[in-house]
Amino acid sequence: MARRQLGGLRGTWSIWLHVTEAARQRARAAAELASRRRTSSLLTALAHWHRVVAGEARRRAAIKVCITAKRVTMHWFLQWYWEAYDDEIRSTLQTLMGTCDDTLHDLYTAHLPGAQQHLLSSQSIFHVRAHHPPTHSSPASLLISRELSLSLRRVRGIAAVGGGGL
């Protein structure tokens, strides 16, 4: 009887070893399959990421080419425009500035005291002589003198900034 039990235990032990080995093999196969799937997923994601980055680089390059072409075209257009219409623009600006000079002269001549009439004696508002402080101390003459001085400074500033390209 002991032999039977011993034979039964050996058989049971053998079966148990066989079952556990099969379970280990299945676990190893499942782990390998999971590893291959994870690697495959990572490679697919990486390939997709590379395609997205390459597409973005192509879009940026296309935008850069478009911006450069726009700048060159704008430069050519402005060059042509100024060459074609330079005389007409200069004539129009001279007419406009002459009209402004006359209007400002008429406007301020009526309001400036005689001692400050010398401020308006230049040919153009762009060539105003140095401003001398008023000799009067009346509030009206000081205010008019201050307004004239500020207006002439603004016009000179505009002429200095905008007039250089003509």
C-alpha cells in the first residue's frame, strides 16, 4: 500500500510539474506577445509622430517661401510705384504743403502780436527759425505763442520722419 501511495504521489508530483511548466510557458508566451504588441504600438506612434513633424516642417518651409515671395513682390511693387509716380507725389505734396503754409500763416498772423510776427517770416513751416521767448507776458500771447511753437515742432517732426523717403 505504501508503494501505491508513493507511486500515486510521484504521479501527482509529475502531473503538478507538467502543469506548472505549461503555466510558465503560457505566461512567458503572453509576456512576449505583450512586449511585441507594446513595441509595435510604440513604433507605430513614433512613425506617426515623425510624419506629423515632417508635415509641420513642410508647412513651415512653404510659409517661409510665401513670406519671402511676398516681401520681394512688395519691394518690387513699391520700387516701381515710386519710380512711376515720384514726380506726381512730389508735386502733390508741394502743393499740399504750400497750401498748409499759407493757411497757417493766415491763421496765426491774425492772432500773433507784432513782436512775434518774425516766427512766420520763413518760406515754409519746415524751415522755421529758432523760437525766441515772447517779450509779452499777457496770457493770450503766451498761449498763442506756445500753440504755434508746438504746432511747428510737430510739423517739423513729421517732415523729418516722413519726408526722408521722397
